Amino acid sequence: MAVDAKQLAAERAARLKAAVELKEPDRVPFTGIGGDVIAAYAGITSYEFNFDYEKQCQAIIKYVKDFPSDQPVIGMTGLGNHVASMAFSDYPDLYPIISRVDGPTNDILGVDYCRFPGRELDENSSPQFIGREYMSAEEYDELIADPVKFCFEKILPRIVRAFRDMKAPEAHAAMARLALEKAKAGAAMRDMFRQLQELGYAPGGLSVFFAPLDFIGDQLRDIPNLIKDLRRYPDKVKAATEAVLEPLLKVSVNAKGPGVETAMIPLHLNEYLSPALYNEFYWPTLKEGILRLAELGMKSQVFFEGRHDAHLETILELPAGWGTAYFEKTDVRKAKKLLQGHTCIMGGIDVGMVISSTPAKLDEYIKEILGEMMPGGGFILAPNIGNLPRETPIENIRAVYEAVEKYGKY
Amino acid sequence: MVSPEAKKLAEERAARMQAALDLKEPDRVPFTGLGGDVIPAYAGITSYEYEFDFEKNRQAAVKWFTDFPSDSAPRVGLGGLDNQSMGVAFQDYPEIVSGVNSVNGPMNDVLKMKFVRFPGRELDENSARQFIGGKNMEPEEYDQLIADPVKFCFEVIMPRISGGLKDLGSPASLATMARFGLEKARQDAEMAKTMQALMELGYYFAPRGVCLAPLDLISDQLRDIPNLILDLRRYPDKVKAAAEALVEPMVKMGTMSIKAGAKECFIPLHLNEYLSPKQYNEFYWPTLKEVILKLVEAGMKVQVFFEGWHDAHLETILELPAGWGTAYFEKTDVRKAKKLLQGHTCIMGGIDVSDIISLTPAQLDENIKKLFDEMAPGGGFIFSPNIGTCPRETPIENVRAVYEAVEKYGKY
Amino acid sequence: MREELLRSFVDMDEQEAVRIARELVETEGGAVAVLDTCKEAMEEVGRLFEAGEYFLSELIAAGDMFNQIMEFTLPKLQGEEVASLGTMVLGTVQGDVHNIGKDIFKVMAEASGINVIDIGIDVPHEKFVEAIKEHKPELVGMCCLITLGVDSMKRTIEVIKEAGLRDDIKIIIGGGRVSQAVMEHVGADAWADDAARGVRLSKELLGKE
């Protein structure tokens, strides 16, 4: 890594760190905007992007070169395999192998909730998670008694085709083939990270944690069922969130690579719940998780999907400087009023605008957001969701980056 | 980068071996070279280092094959021990078979096989790796083996022989497989580096299939030899049926490397010298022959290592079609074999490793001269030590004497 | 009894609501009363949602209650004239295979009296055209969850235009990632990122409110 690349990486890291520490950096830190458009920009299909490691890495490097930011969303492909992460939580060395399903590994595993471009989907579609009910309401007691064992013995065989009979050669072969495939991917990734370092990006990454109720809703019961469970079996649901908390934290530790200080927590059910339900079923174990992650040396970055407005004040129950609140539809200005000096705020760019607006309007739009959000620091500019579709006009993307350059200085 | 000179050298060496296989006279007598534990000793490293550390293994190999050049693609990389019953268990997954079929030191750290011993682990750091065998199957289980050998090897045998897989379907056993995959990926990358280093020295590498005589798989991997010998009398029909059931799996094991470009399959025999001609012809040879014929049918040449004395069964080789492959002899007199097999079978062997250890350079020179005088004419002969492993203590001046004699007397 | 049904339904008391409905449906003209009350209740739930008092979980629970009650009520309504506000063709656009949002909206729309023709997920542009020709709806609803759906909606509307059908229908788009800007971009008539708003606007587009 050249000296100036090293210095650039240090500057970028410092910028993000200052914001998380609620200070004013030299410039507003910007995560960049990416997603499916990265493949389109490189002239490859989403299928190629998801199945061909080399093309994927080349596309990412090309995009990051042309659109530099402080922490590029490098379009981590694939979908989380959270049940597997929990089932194998006693085997930290396996986390990198089993925690994500991308195109080639899904060809080996056959994961029920995964849909990939060029396979089940059109070659230019996005990978999609389509969950179902994998656990019946009668099984809450088993889940509560031993979530790791339950996920391994009961849920994995239902979710992963190759694991439908755990004792069979197919299941054993799948584990070995998975490792061989990940090794192949790893070789391409190492090369990409080397190039990213040369472009001034420090190696890093995020650990991950889930709100216990989201784990149950998204991975096990499916949301409509869980919503009914809240009324029908409130005690069981509550006990289950408490039971899965420890293993979920174990997974976060497994996911914490060297030097990683942040755990990403993508919320899902938050906007489904009334404050009464949120405070009874969702928030207590999420809050405990965030506090425990802090004890484990990790700041949290919570992605509040949808509108979090009804629950915004609960954030103040966390200690000041706990981490970052990343908002989707909640107005970041409104959040700032409440959370300034307590919580770093992330978000601000409506992806819908980037897709459908014009460069001039976007310039104005970014100028306005930065004008309101920058003062006092503690703000990271980011798209409100991670994925720009393939058809996003490149001139709009360019306008966003240029506006950040123009108006982002403190 | 492989230089044009190195490439040319590799082509000459390959052509020399090929001519012998085709029962013709090459330009020189092809020589497989010597190897084994003497390679780490020559490089000044322990056998443990050689068996577990790819970098040291590679350096030692490069030093050896630079100082002692030979014709065949040398056996490089970490040495492995036969584990074919696990190969059979995974025979539907070729990318796994190549890693479980033979188990080396680091792989054994993952799989924890019950019947192998490695230097620096169970053994002294300068000991040789060893397969100690053992009984993994009861006579009452023959029917299961006969009914479905692949299923039987997977479900019944594998949990007994692999500590990592003793509880199939458990997180621990699946984790073992994932770690196996990681280790295999690492070893594949390391092997590619080693082969590249050797190719730069003018060596060539051709993938090769491996399988066993069906009865050897039963005796070495499942029943253990003393038990199998008794089984031949107590349950002759079951043993026969079991050997027959293993023909297809063995052919599959042998031919699965064709896709990767293999043109030859290696079959090391073991029980052959234990059996009377009557037993050999009843229990051993029919299924071995069938395997060889099917491999030949699939377009492969076969190299059979006839361990010990094969004299009593020598004539059965003539039942195979001319040009089927190579008979590699250990104690059987190659001169005697040549008289019988010339024009039909390529003969390999010729020098006793204990001679290399215990004779003088002058005696070795004399012996090789005599051997070549008798064996070279008419072609179809590959010069090789009678077993693969020269021990650490092999005198280097004797090693040198062998290579010099080959150089002196090997020209056609 | 209608009052009690309405109250327990709106209060999310599932057991009580189902119990009363079962009783009411057996009385003279009870099936019609149950249907009307449940529709009214669903409308009230939607209102509470838009007022920020109820959340998605209540919409889902209400939808489930509505379906449960309809299961034993609808068979008793055979032969009765059930008024319809109009017909809507509804589908998740091509490339997107999510259904949860669409399903929440669907039951609420049906409860409001809209005749919904559900043409599924990952619906090709042409299939929308065919469904419009076949069912002659007043309204077309397009859903997407992921951002990829935005362009897919745009293309679907273009194809509908090319088929000469655009002027016969109103189009509402819905889903987590749509907005005013997206609506203008794709050329729809209304947008909603929640089901209650979606139903309210659908009714407006049908000229019923």
C-alpha cells in the first residue's frame, strides 16, 4: 500500500470515527451509494455479479474507483444464513463459511428462502430473501430450551436442501464443498481487498447482531405468524427472545474479525409494532444486546427499517455514545433534534430520489440535508437503503458524489 | 516461469516413460528416481517437518530433485496413507474423494483417523508415517457391505475410523467436513506451488487414478488381514460376494480422475502374497482382473504394484490383454517376469531398497550394470526401487551411485 | 351484537370477535351484518393505522381476523347481492418475489369492498396487460419491496401504454420503497408505502370517497 493510500485510508477512518464519537470531522463522512447498479455500471448482468467472483471484484473496483467515498458499500453479495450461524455458533472458525449464502454456495446448499438472479430469477434481478414458516407455534418450548440445538436439528434440515438429512453423505459433502467454494471466493476477495487498500480503503468490516424478535420473526415463524403469536402466546415469545439472545451474541463474537469495532443490527419488525408491543417484546432484548455488545468492545450500528418514529425516544435509554442510528424513512432532521449529542445519525439520502430525480434537484437536495444535518457533527451521510437498482441514472449518482464534495466540508 | 529448456526436458522424460509403457525401447532406460524419508534427511529437516510443513517439504523436494534428477513425475507433497474406504463413502463427490482417499498429516489432524500414525504426532519426529490397520467390521456385517458398499462405508465404517466423524449428523461431524474442505483448499494451493517449482526443474505431472483390489479393501480397511484370512474359510461365499460388490466402486474410484486428464490408474496389491494360487484365483484375482479390464476399457493404462513375492501368480497376468499396463514388482525377480511378460506387460522395479542401504557404491554400480544388460533389451522396462521409501539413513554416496550407474548404463 | 363485534374486532380481541361473529352469522340476516360490521371494523383499523395509533402488526392481525370470520360468513352470503366498489388487478412486479405487503393490502382492499384480482408475484409486464384485457378493472395495483421494482413498474406501465390501455385505468403503486418521486418517475396515479393509505387512495381513485 502506497504511503498516500495509507494516509487516505487513515483520513477516511478518522472521519467516520469522529462522527461516531459525536464530533465534527474535517468533512461529512459519506458511505457511498451502490448496489445492483455496480454490476450495471460494469456492463455485466446481476447473474454474473452474483456467480462470477472475478467479474464481481472487477465491477466493484471499477465502481469504487469512479465513485470514491469514505466507506464504500461494496455490494456484499448474497443473503445471510442466520440459522446456520446460530446452529454452528460453537464453531467460530466456521462462521466465514456458513454465515452467508451467495450464488455458488446456494447451488451447493439449496436454501429454501434464497432466490438468485440467473437461477430462480431473471438474470438482472436482485438476490431476494423469501422466508416462510419454518417453525410451528408448538415448537416454542424446544426453541426456548436450547436454541442452538433446535436450530441445528430442526430448522436447518427444513431450510437447507443439502441438510434435509444431516446424517447423509450429501450433508457432509456439502460442508466440504462449501469450504472449497469459499476458499475459491476468498482468493478473489483477497485480491480485491488488496486493490481496495491501494485505493485508500482500510480493511475492515462489520460484525452483525439481530434483534432477538427479528430472528424469530424472519428466520423461524415468518412475520404474519409471529404477529399472531404475540397475542396468542405472549409468554412463550418473550421467553424465546430471551433464550436466543445469548447465542445471537455468540454469533456476533464469531463474526467479529480482527480490528472490527462495529456490529451492524438491521431491524425489521420495529415498524410493525405499536409502542406497547415494541416495548414489551422487541426492545428489551434488543437493548440488552446493544449493551452487551458494548461490553464486548463493539459499538452498534442499528438500521431502523421503515418508520421508527413511534419508538424514537427509546433510543435515549441507551448510554450516550452507544453507537449509530441508521434511519430509512424516519426523518433524520427530526431524529437529530432528539438525539444530538447522544447518538450518531446515519442516512439522509432517499434512494427513490436518486433513482427518479435530476442532477440539479439532487444537488439542491444534498445541499439542504447537509446544511441541516452537519452542524455539531455526529452525522454520517448514507443512502436510506443499501441498494440502488441497475437502472439508476449514472448522472444522478455522480451528482450526489459531487454535491457531497461541494457541500461536505466542515 | 517454466523455461523452454525445462519444458523440453519434461517432454523428453514423459516420452521416455511413455515408450516403456508402450512396450518399446526409449532413448534411455526410464528411471523413476529414489525418494522417501531420505529426502527430508538430505535437506536437514525432520520427517515431522517434511510431513506437515508444505514450505519445508517443497524446499526439500526441490533440493533433492535438483541434485538427483530422474524421469518420472516424482511423488511430491505431503505423504499420505491409504484411506480408500472413506473414498468409497464419498465416491459420489469426486472433489472430496481426492482429499480423503489418502490422508496426510495435517489432514489427519482434521479427520483424526484411528489407524494411522504420523511423525511428530503419535510417533517420533523422525519416524516414518505408518498405517497400522485394524478391524473395523464384524463378519455379521458382510451382508450390509454386499447390499450397498457405499452406504456401508459411509454409515458404518467411517464413524468407526474417523474421530472427527464418529457422530454422523452432529455439528461436530459437519464441522469436521467444513474444516476438511478448508484444509483441502489450502493443500491444493500449496501443491500447485510445489508442482510449479518442480516443473521449473523439468518435471511433468500427470494426474493418476488410484484404487485397490476389492479383496484388499476388505482386508486392509475393513476386516484386517488375519480376520480376512479366516473369513476365506468360514464365510467364503460372503467374502466373494463382497469382493464382487466392490468392483463397481473401485472402478469408479479409478476412473473418476479421467475428467482431470488421468490416463493411468495405480493399484497397489497387498494380500496377493498371502494367498495360495487356489485362494488367489478364487477370491482375489477375478475381481481384481475385472477392475483392471474395466479401467482398460475406460481408456486407462493400469500400474499394479505386486507387493512381496508374486511368483506363484505371475502367469495370471497373461490373462490381461497385451499392453494393459505396468507390473511393478517388489520381491519378484524382474528377470523372471520379463521372460514371461515381454511384449505383453511393461515391467517396473529392479533394485532392492535394502541393497541401496547396505551395499557399497561399487557393488551397486555392478548390480545395475548387470540388471540393465538383462532388462533393457526389447524395451518395456522402467527402472525403479522395489518400494517407494528409502529411509532417512540411506547413505547418500549409495544414492549417488545408483543415479550415476543409471546415467552410465542406461543408454539404448 | 354488531356493536360488540365492532368493538372487539377493532380492539384486536380475536377470540371474542370470532365468537360473536359465529353467533351473529346464524341469526336472520346475520351474515350480511357480520360482513358489513367487519368491513367497518377494518376501515376503522385502517384509520387508526393512518393516525399512528395502530401499526403493521395490527393490520396483519386484523387481516387474519377478517379472513377467519369470512371463512364461515361468505358461504352464508351466497345469493346475496354484495356491493362492489370496483375491480382491481393486483400483482408484485417482475423481478420481485415478495408477497407480504401485497397480501396485507389485498385483504384490506377486499374488506373495503374492492374486487381484487391477485395475479401473483414476479408478474411479467405482458401478464398485467392480459389481466387488464380479461378483467377490465378500473384500477391496477403494482407492488414492489426491493428497489429493483421501481424500474420494473416503469416498464410495466410503458407496456400498458403501448397496448393502448393506460387511459382506461388508474394505477396505484405500493411498497416499502415507493414515494412521490418514484410515482412521478414511473408514471402512476397514486402511491402508498403502507396498506391503509393504499386502500384509502384506491377508493379515491375509484371515485368512492
